[in-house]
Amino acid sequence: MGSKQRAYDAEFREGAVRIVIETGKPIPEVAEELGVNPGTLRAALAALTGPVDPGWNGAADLHGGAAGVRRRQ
């Protein structure tokens, strides 16, 4: 049986993360709009900005772009 796992190129991942950061929309909302799993988007965000608090669902508390992402402590 074939795998349903998709591979997303770097440009797609960066664009998806940019949407979360610039719009302040929650990760689940952006993920649904793009047709990806929220965990996949959260992982892409973490890969580009560093570890993200697993309870963090959006960018409403971001100030100054990716530098404001809440990090795990």
C-alpha cells in the first residue's frame, strides 16, 4: 500500500510560515487553507525559527516577525 505522506519543497514551507507570521492567523487555520496537517506547519515553523511551544496555535502574540515566536523553555 502506498504512503499518503507528501513532500513539500522549501519554497512552499517558507511561504506557509510567512503566512502564519505576517497575518497572525492560527496555525490550524493556515494549515486548513493550504491543505496541510497543522503538525506539518508547526514543524516547518520550528525548523525556520527554532522550537515552538506546542500549545502555541498562532502568531497573535508575535512582535517583530519570527523573533517574537514563543520558544519552549
